[in-house]
Amino acid sequence: MRRLHGVAGSSASRSIAVIAAILVLATPFAGSSRAATSLTVNVAQRGTVIGSDAIGINATLWGDHYYDAPTLPALTALGTSIVRFPGGSTSDEYHWATNSVTKGSHTYINPANGWPSMLQKLLQPARQHLLITVNYGTNQDGTGGGDPGEAAAWVKDANLNRGLGVRSWEIGNETYGNGYYGIGWEPDRHAGDISRDQKEANPALSPSAYAANAHAFVTAMKAVDPSIKVFLVLAPPGSWFDITGKSRNGKPVQPWNATVLQNSCAWADGYAIHFYPQDPGTESDAKLLAHQDKIAARAATLQQEYAQYCPGHHPQTILSESNSVTSRPGRQTVSLVNGLFAAEDVASWLQAGIANVDWWSLYCGGYGVWENNSPSLYGWEKFGDYGILSSGRNFDHKGQSEPLAGTPFPAYYGLQLAAAALPAGAAFLQVQSGSPSVVAYAARASDGSLNLLLLNTDPANSTTVSPTFVGFAPTTASATWIGEDGQQGFTLPRTASLAVSHGTFTATLGPYSLTLIHLLGS
């Protein structure tokens, strides 16, 4: 059983109680100290304003614990406001009206999790809005691509029949992975039920075909409810799918993003991307936590593509999936490092102008010791899990098991602190850190309060900060943090007041820590 430091008995119910309170007396951080880090916050330099439903989570159809006692309070306390449903590649085989998958598919779905069961039992009680991914890939009997009429009927059921007001809809999931480039994982039968070799460079699976088919979806869906926003799939900006002109085996192909944009800018409301910065087996804690600059560069690349291929248009962008590794999650996904990255990932993309970031995922299910559990990665676990809540999987044959189902992993707390720091209506502020190991975000909320979200990415040393504020005079300050416990584990969130004097305060950032500082002032 994995230890959760600070939770006696490691019970899921007690974990939730701690989440709700987060009022534990502060204790000193472990680790050596390094020189103080300078930090300057300029309130006059306002950046991106955070919109509604900016931070969300994915829900999958195959999870087993959505209706267990810990889940509803955990999702409610998380602080996110939107859930992407029905989850990943399964979306391109899911038929909502029958709560079933495409004929001939071997994809598993838990019948308890479909439409409208999860909506009624979990998402509505947790006051979560929806981002729905409609089935672009397959029709009911598996003989062709997705049916625009099926998507339009879902809009009708959600918004007209049930009055849900679902504003955000996606046309498919990672469609660039449909085999057109010689690499395939996404269900797409627009060329029929053909072999993998026949999919490569097949015109029916091309980005231009996707744009044309997506237009039929958008037309049908907006005929039902013109107020919805519909997002098309783009490849991660700068990725191979984005820039290639040849398939895996050298066949000429269309680059995904340029082609989709040129064929859809006039009528698409926006575009959805995914971001997983590492491939399995290449995970590095240091490189992962240094990714904020690369996130800004990816976002800039996307804006350049918009300017080049969509002149005069300003489409909205959502990041509907993100986590640390593309597949086969190992130790890093359930370690403190991924908790820090979750907050950094959300804050970096929102600061770069992305409208919505949805972490993958609420539950997913554990992966065993055959994944990357290298001792070079922080932690001691010999399993991975994309979920922010444990699925309680038992790896008896390998001598490992997850904590009790519903127990939060560190990524839960990273998202929780990010959501608290970056409420709707807040504006990012210019903040300068004097150390590459201290990643800092600042946001001014609509009520005038100011939040600092600070990551110390140094695994061994703590540092102190006494920020300088330009255009703001703090009067009260409190800090909530998670951090390294000295045993390759993590502490649950703790909160303490900070003494404010002469327009600043001093806070200690422990090694491998994430700290939210909430300030009132003028």
C-alpha cells in the first residue's frame, strides 16, 4: 500500500476531510537552504484574463469508482468547473443514445458511466459543466465514419430536452492519429473498415477530408442550437503531424494543422489540441519541470499558424487533454513531480492565452511495474496512473498495489491549488523570478485580491522569497502548499498566515514544493 504522509491510516475518507479543511499548522520544510530568490510582481502589467470554465478534468467511460463515496466530495473540492466527456479515443466509438460502442469494437465501457448516468449521478451534483466530444470516427455498425445526425441529436438531448446549456463541443479526438500518416491509434472508418496499410495516405482520412466532414457536423449541430461553440482537432503545434509532408513510409501527405485551418477558419469556432511533453521511457523530472518555456513556445507556434492560415480570424483554442507522458504512465505520474507539473501546465497554457485546459483524468486505472519506474525518477512507487484519484488497483503478481480507491494523488492537489490561484475573471500579471528553479505566476482576481503560485523545482534545497510589488501594497497574506517530505513522498496541503511588513512578507519555499500565496491589499 502506498503511503500518504500526513493522513493517518491512509483512508480515502480522511483524505477528503483534509482536502475540505486545509487548515493544518505549518511545519518547516526539509532540505538545505540556498540564497533568497528575488521576486518582482508588477500589477500594472496585466496579461491574459482567465475566462469561465478555464480549468477542467477528463472523465473516462471505463472507470469503476465514479459513484463511490469519496468521488463526489473530491471532485467538488477540486475547484475545477468543467468535465470533458466521454473521454479520449473511446469518444470516436461511443454512441450516446444506446450507451454502446461501435459494432465489432473491443473497447470496454462501464455501462454505469454512460449518458446520462454520469451526468445525473456525479457531474450535476458536483456542479460541473460539460465539454462533449462527439463521435467523428465511426457509425453504429462500423461500416463508415461518424454520423453528423447522431451528434446533432446529442445537442438536442443535452440542450433542448434537458436544458443543460452545453456550450462546448469537439468533433472527434486526436483524429490525426487515424492511420493517415502511417501511425494509427484513433478509430476512423471514413475510408471503410480497411487494414492499417490501406489507411496510410488515404484521401478519405486526410486533414482536408476531416475538415469537410467536420463542416457537416457543425452545420447539423448548430441547426439544433446556434449558440454552441464547436471545436475541431489540431495536432500539437510543432509536432510531426503538424509539419510533415511525408507519411511514416515516405508517401506524400498533407500537413495536418495547415490543411485543417485553411479549410475551416471561415466557420469553425475554435480548435482543440492535446499536450503530453514526454514519451514513455524518456521521462525526466528536471526536464518536465522546465517545460513552461516550451509551453509558451508551442502556444506562440499555434498563434503563428493562425496568423498565416487564418488571416483576419481569431479562433479560440482549448487544450482538452494534458498530462506528463503520452502513454504507459509510470512512477512519475503518481509522484509529487507530476503534482507540480499539473499546476505549471495549467498556469502556463492559460497565461499563453489558451481558453481551457482539461487534465487527463479523474480516474483512469493503474499501470504496473512494466512501465518506467526508474530510480532516477522521484518516488518509490512501482506503478503509474493517469488518474488524479486512485483506482485502487492491486498488482498482486508484482507485489504492488495502489492506495484505496478515491485517494488523491499529488496531481489532484496541484490542480486544486492552480484552480484556487486562477479564478475566472482574474488577470495574469507580470512576475519576474530571480532563479530558474523558482517558477512564478501572479494573478489579480476581480475582487482585487492577488494570488501568487510559486513552484520550487529544486529537489534538494529550499529558498525564501520576499516579493517586491509594483502598484500593490499587501496587508494580509496566507500560504497553502504541498511539498517534499524528505522520504520521496509528499505532504498534504497545509496553510499558514504570513506576517506582512513594509509592503512585503517572507515565505519559505521547500524543495519540490508548490505554494499558493493569497494576498489582500490595495
